[in-house]
Amino acid sequence: MSSLSKFRLALSLSAALLTASAASAQEVVNWVHIEQNPDTVRVFEEIAAGYEALHPDVDIKLQYLENEAYKARLPTMLQSNDAPDIFYSWGGGVLAEQVKGGVLRDISASVDDAWKTSIAPSAFGAFTVDGKIYGVPVRTSLVGFFYNKKLFAQAGIDEASLGTWSGLMAAVDKLEAAGITPMALGGQEGWPQHFYFSYLAIRTAGHEKLNAALAGEGEGFRDPAFVQAFQLLADLSAKNPWQEGWQAATTGDSYAKFGNGEAAMLLQGDWARASTATESASGQGLGDDLGWFAFPQVETGIVDSKETFGGVNGWIFFKDASDAAVDFVRYYSSRENLIKLANEGYQIAPMPGMADELKDTWQKMVAQTIEASAFHQNFYNVMFSEEVNRELLDIVTSVVTGDRTAEEAADALQTAWEFSH
Amino acid sequence: MAMAIAEKIGALYTRANKPLRLSRGTTTALIFILPALLLFTTLVILPMAEAASFSFYEWGGYGDVGQFVGLKNYQRMFSHPVFSRALFNNFLIIVVSILVALPLAFLLAVLVADKFKGVSFFRAIFFIPYILADVAAGLIWRFLYDGQYGVVQFVAGLFGFTAPYLLADRDLAMYAVLAVVVWKYFGLHMIIYIAGLQSIPREVLEAARIDGASWWDTLIRVIVPMMGPTIRLTVFFSIIGSLQFFDLIMPLTGGGPQNSTQTLVSYLYNFGIVRLNIGFGSAVGVFLFLVCVVFAFSYRRLLMAKD
């Protein structure tokens, strides 16, 4: 090879290297999610691909982490060099801690009125700390009772009686008399039994008393309304309505128990509907026997409570996240994409007029209920720091097992809350 | 005794006072040690020191290290009933390992140490639980213990009674865990014992037989004493392993029900990492580290010095 052709080869090689590095000089946006449903993940991927097609210089990278692993690993990930740009949040106490730790990007400047009103402005409140917006709400859920129509008929329960707490208690008695396990519960993780307490507290104390307690006002959680919620849970637990071995059962076990038709009720979020089928032995679940009723009114609590209970989730941003990351979530939260996510990915967004866009009648009902709600309360446990959250779960469990009285539980919760402040 | 110690200290003193003169060999050695020392310092010593320093702070893990709180984390830890429970559970695991798992392993080792037809089959069978990943073993036992579909319930049914939901009962769950501990780890000790047994000289055993020693006498008066170093080693492994016990607990019970099966490490994980209380978790870590170090050094000094 002559020296000239050597020179030419070197030149073309370096040119090739240059173009290669130019092609890879894309902006990478790392997006960590905890979604297990393959349909939802497919929609995520389609949305990412849609954005990349519009912005060829941006590369959206999805990374999946399991729920509990995600919560435990996130603090370490945010300290490392591969901190994600966009990640999942439940709002509440952990969000406040992340803001305090200075690891989040304040996106207030990017959230204009057009964006705010395209999603429900009140939902942005779940991601607002000290007047600054840190996240975009894209998902909401509703907790209520799934029930087995066949088992209810067998026990002779009139579904109209389930509007009140005393009606529900009577139904538990009837089911037990008929030899049917009234309720399936995944007790190992703690949060499923906390749903009972939280919804009861919504009915006896309401969101104003919760906010007052969280602000350190008045008697806090020692308020009689919270004691009453613990007492009602203790009364229900005294009937021992759960399946045998509930303490070691996972949430998945409880879905299976209910989906197999071995327990008559399941207090869970709307996300559990598909799981009660997939986790059941037949894989079919209850089919047409699957029913749903809203958490009953408590006659001795707030009269005609219009509040509902469920989560609000959204995407939040690492402090060094680029403008492209925020822009991508803006694209993600467009009306068109949120409707696609709801219809194909089973995630209902807190968006005005969502119910009208939904094809599935049951999902429509869920969206309508949330839209008609006077106040949609975020999960109680996530309103606290992670430490008080787990303490609350332990306290609720001890009420269910009868190890703590209602007064002791309320006192323990207030003590735990005070300790962390 | 005092005299001997004084002499020793004296010797150290004179040695220390000698002018520092590195021989060629020492310099070479230092150069060779340097990379390892650097790695050890940056990857082991520094993180440990950092974790120890976190234990004096109240820190949620996000952002900069939080507020200095002195010994508050340690005070909380020692006054926490779940911590005492975890400590007690670790103690239980140690006791059961030494009193049940090790004798069982020794007995089986004696049975399968000699060569006979099918011996490798039995050795493999006994060793399989140890090969199995801890998490897999935990999941398998979770199914076995299931009160509705589990094998335990099936076996109980054969004898005409119903077994309780073992893992759901906080008074029984720890015993269920202990059974798994024995099942999981006796195989390892058995293999170590077999190696020890095979190193006992044939002549000694033959001499015992010629002298008319019974099987039992041979076992107690010849084999066990000659296995001293091996037994001390397995006790050491058992105790250190028990203190670090974690992988099996998480899939099996997660420390529940109601914290009745927490061990020190699962306590550290659940109350330090999961609750985003890194300072507190570090305090537990420091405690665990000190227990392990003190135990390891004193055990090796006192009981394994001659081995």
C-alpha cells in the first residue's frame, strides 16, 4: 500500500469515526417506571417512539424496576452517575423529602396554564410543594369493594344494603353464617389493611382533619374522629372476616383467593380487576359474577360523605434532567396520549372529560366516580414520610390482630408522626 | 502471667524503638502490597468509615447528609422492641444451628464418609439444599408451608389433623424459619465433616478396633477429638452465617408477621433502607459489624489459636 493510499484510508477512517460520534451525540433521557402490565408498557414504548420520531436528536430509554425495589433503590440511584431523568412518584411525604433533599427539578416555569388545564389543575396540587410544581399527574385510581355476586346471592345479601357500614357488617355476618369467607386480604404487605382504616377515616374525619393533623394542628391523630375509624376497623376485625392465614398472604394471594371465588369481597384499587382474573387458578376470574360497590357510608361519621379514596401518581424529574425530559412528559400527557393510555394501558388520568373518552363501561364508571368526587384523597400512607408510612401499616395491622385498642393506635400514630417532625 | 505479658510488651517496645531501616525485601513487599492496599482502602475501609459516620446523623437518603444527632440512633435502636426481637431471633438461629444442624451434619457425615455403593447419591441429596439459591429455597418453603395447598398441610392431613398456617402465626413462624435454616445449611457442614473424617489416619481407627473399642467408643474417644479443629471451624461458620442471615427470610416471611421473624440484617433492611432512615440503618450496621468482628477475633484467638 502506498503512503498516499494509507493517508486516504486514515482520512476516511477518521471521517467515519467522526460521523459515528455525531450520530451518537443524541440527548439521552432515562425514564424509570414500575409498570408490570405488558399492555401499558407497550403504550409507553409507543409514546416514546412517537416523541423520538418528532425529535430525532432525543433518545428515550425506558428502565423497569419492581415496585418495592424501586422505592429502596431510588435514593442510591439519585446519588449515582446514572440517575434517571424521569421517575415515578406517589406525591405526598416522600415527594416532600425529595424536595427537601434538593434532588428534584422545579418545573413550575414550564407548566403553563394550557398544560395545567389540559390535566386537572387540582391534580397538580399533589405534586406541588411550597407553591412549586415538581411533577405531572398522569394517573389516578379508585379504591372500592370488589364482590362476588354468586356468593352474595348464596348468603342472601341484598346489594342495596351495602351503602352503609352497618349493612356491610350485617353482610359479613350473613356470609360467615353461610360458611363463606367474607373478605380476602393480602396482609403481609400491610397496605391492603390500611385501605380499610384510611377509607373509614375519610368517612369519620374527612380530608380537612387529615390535613390539620399533617399540619400539626389540634389533637392531630388523637382526634376522636381517627379513634373512631380505628374502632370501626377493630369491630370489623373482631368478626375475623379475612381468610385463614391472611397475615402471610401477599396481595397476589388475595387476588387469587377472591378470583377463585373463595372469598366474597376484596377491598382494592381499580387496578386489581384484571389481576383477580390473571391470578386465579382458571385464569378467568369471576367473569360476570364480578361486582363492585363504593365504600359504604358510616352512619356515625360524616353525613353523606362525598369524598373518595385512591392514588394520584405522576412523573417527577431529577434535578439535572434536561428540558427535553420535561418536554417529553408534556408530549406524554397530551390528551391523545392519556386517552390511549387509559383505553389500551388501563391507566386513568385525572383529566377533565376522561370518562367520556373511555370505551370500557367499568372504567367509565371509575372515572365518573372520581370526577364526581368532592375530594379525591391520596393514599393515607404516602401522605407521610416513608418511616411513618411503614409505622402506620404496622399500627393498622396491630388493630386488626387485636393487639392495640383504637385509642392506643391513634396515640401510636400521633407519636410516630411527632417523632418524625 | 503478668511477668510474661510485661516481657512481651518490653519486646514490642524495643522493636518499635529500632531505627526504621527497610530491607530490600520489605520495600519490594510494600510495592507489591500497595495496589491491594489501595483497593482495600477505597472499596472496604472508606465505605465502612462512611457508613459509621452516617450512624450519627438523621438522614433520609436524599440529598446531603442530614442533621447530626449524636448517639440518638443508637439509643432508639437499643430501646426498640423489634430490635430486641431480631437479636433474640439471631440467638435462636445460632443455638439451633449448633445444637441441631451441626450434630445432624456430623452424624450423616459419619454415615456417608466411608465408601459404599450409592454413597455419592446420598452425599448429593444431603448437599442439594445448600446449593440451592437462598431466595429460591425461601420461595419453595413458602409454598410448602402454605396452609391451604402446602405439603405440610397435606402431610398433617394424612395423620388426620389440620396444620396451622405456620408463616401467618407470629408465635410459630420463627420455628418454621428455624426448620428451614437446619434443612438449608446442614449439607455444607456435612461436607466439611466428611473432608475432616477422611483425613483421620486409617491406622488410628484400626488401632482402636484392634484394642476392642466399640463403634460408639471409637466415635466419642477417637473421631470426635481428632475432628476438633473441623468442628470448631463449622461452629465458627454457623455463628457468622447466623448473624448475617437475611436472604432466606425475605422471600419466606419478609420479617413478618408483625416483625416476629426479623433478624438483625432484615431489621436493618426494613427499618433502615425501606423506611429511608439511612442514619438509623447505619447504626444497626455498625452494631452488627462490631458483633461480628469481636466474635471473629475472640473466637479465633481463644478457640482456634492452635488449629
